[in-house]
Amino acid sequence: MTGAVLANASRVHPQRQVSPILRIPCEITSEIFQHCMPEDEFPPPTVISAPVLLSRVCSGWRKMAIGTPRLWSKILLSSTHNFEDTDASFPTNMEFQAVALEVWMKRATSLQLSVHLHYPTLPALPISELQFDKLPPVFRVIVGNAGRWKDLRLSLPRKYVPYAWNLTQQSGSNLESFDINDTSIPTSGPAANGAIPVFLRADTAETLTALSVRALLFYASSKPLPFVRLRILFLTYSYPDGCLTLLKYCPVLEDLTLHFNDLRDELTPADQPILLSQLRTFHLSHTANGDDEDRDFVAGCEIGMLLDSLELPNLKGFYLWMTIAGYDIYEDPEIPWDYLCRLITRSNCALTELELRASYMDTASIVKCVQLSPDLKYVGIPRGEELEDEVRRLLPSLQSLRTFEELAQRVISQRFTFNFTF
């Protein structure tokens, strides 16, 4: 009798046989799955991280995970295999990565994909022998599905960078974000020895919204087009003239970062200032190789001259970091560093944030920049009681003041006690 009652109850209330977690509506579960994904990085195709991990919990979750295209719209394909000889071939797991990318494409349905190819070491091949079939297998998928890519990030050794960069530009008809990283550039030591330039093509001029390049870049198209949607530009290890050439074709740029390393040749400003009418944030830096802020300051190219080539009427935030003084200022620290003052005056811009991480700058030039920017809410300056007091006096409504150690000024002062020749 009792068994019959239980049987009837299970037919009346079949949900009692279902796990409580599976009673959650599919829409909510899919949203929860989305929050399991890495926020700032692309997920690798492994069983210990989402989305693959989610699909291995149970058959119900597997069905929901595979049926949620957003989970499969990003992927990191990486190899830590070290290739030490020219005859090395790609290991089996790199062939598997091409298959994994195809699986991701299928599960993403009609969504465009964001792909990070992180191969810091690859077989050592002469440039003359670098051909399509010598690239990692995933490039077969990249080239064969040109319209599927929204965001491409390539981290490759120097000799592979130009070929792979050019190939993916041609194979990315809908690219919105492009990131290229020359992994042969060390984090410390000489940065550009044997650098091979990479050339930006006009293929992506209509679609690209963000571009980040850690390599020697040139925009040298035979028919250059304006990048009508490019709003974020990050360039490091390029040369000033190449950067200025590209900036001429960036009419809607909003966020610009230019990081130069150990430049020695003098910079020649453009004939006419380049107008970037929508630029709001500008990070400019010139440091010794390795970005070691505790290293002795040295003399080199005066990167401030680059500001004479720009007109930025809507600039709100300017951030300067220099551990290399221009030759003239290195020889005579009392020379005014008035490049920024001229930029502010020429552009008639109203800065709200200003950071001058360049301790060799004379106090008078810093004070003048502050005087020209009465709307400042944040200021970063070299440490010094008199300068700090003057800034606070000029900006009574200042919300935040940050100071930096005067390492550069001490180093320069010490060096001038000895005979110095270039």
C-alpha cells in the first residue's frame, strides 16, 4: 500500500525527482555560467576552467553550457613548449588547439570570437623559410574563417610577428580589436636590437576600435585610409615619426599611450600640428630599457618635442613618465621644459588630471602647467615641500595630490660634479 502511494506521489510531483539546482530557469543558469568566466583574461580549453569545466558537472549543465553561445566567444590558445633547434616541429597539443578553436566556433554559433594566440617560443626559422604551413596550426582556422574574428591578440617571437600580423589583417574583415606583442622583446635589457618592423595595413581601417602594439610599427599603406572608429591606441617600442604618421589617420582617437625606450636620435616635429579633436587621455613615457624606475637617469632624445606636433583641444588627462632627460636639459637642468605649456596654450584644453613623473623638470615649468589648468582635480608631481605648497595654493579645490621621489634631480646633480662629455 505504501509503495503504491509513493508511486502515485512521484507521478503527481515529478519535480521531486529533479535536483534542486536543475530547477533554476535556464536563463538564470546561463547568466550564472557567464559570471564563472575570467573577467580580464581569455579562458583556455582545459577541463579545470570554465566553460569546459561547467560542461563536465552533469548532463544537464553540459547541455546548458554548450547551448550558451556567449561562453564560447573567447579562447586562449597557448604553448609553453620550447623549440631549441631549426628542425623542431609543432607538438601534438598544438594540433589539438586548432580543433579546439573549431569547436569554440561551432558552439559560439553566429557570435564573433575573441582569440588570444600566445606562443612566446616557436621553431627557429630564417625569415626566408617562414611560410603559411610553418605557422601554428590554428592559423589555418584563422585564415579559413575571415569574418569570425572580433578581437585578435598575437603574442609571437620577432621573426613570426610581421608575417602573422600581415596575414591576420587580411583575414580579419570584422576586426574591432587588434593586439600584437613581440615576445622577443625582453622585460629588461636591450629592447629593439634586431627589431623587424611590422606594417599596419588599411584593411582594418573601417572596423578597428582598439589597437595595441608592442613592436616596431609603421603605417605604410600605398593607399592610407583614416581609422574612422579607432578610439584606443597603445604603442610601445615604436619610433616617434612612425607614431606621428599613424596619428594623422586617427580622427576619433580618445585614449592614447605612447611608450618609448632609450631613444637617442633627435626628434623632428611635424610641419603642422596634428589635430586629435576627441582625445581625452594621453600617457607619454620615455624610459631606459627595462622600465626600472630606480635606474640612473640618462640623456637621450627629448621626447617632449613630440608635443609640439599635436593639438588636443579636448584633452583632460595628461600623464608623463620620463627617466631619460633630453640632451640639452641633461647638460643644463635649469632650461625650462615648456613643451606641455605650449600644448595647453595651443590646444586651449582644460586638464582635470596631470601627472608629471619626471623629476628633472624645473619647478617653474611645473608651476606654469598648473597655472594653465585651474580645473585640475588630480596632480602628481616630484616630491618637494615648496612645490607641493605652491600647487595647493594655486589649486585650493584639488582633490588628490601625489608626489614622486626626486631621484632624477639627485642623479643629474651628482653627475655635474664630474666632467661629462657626450
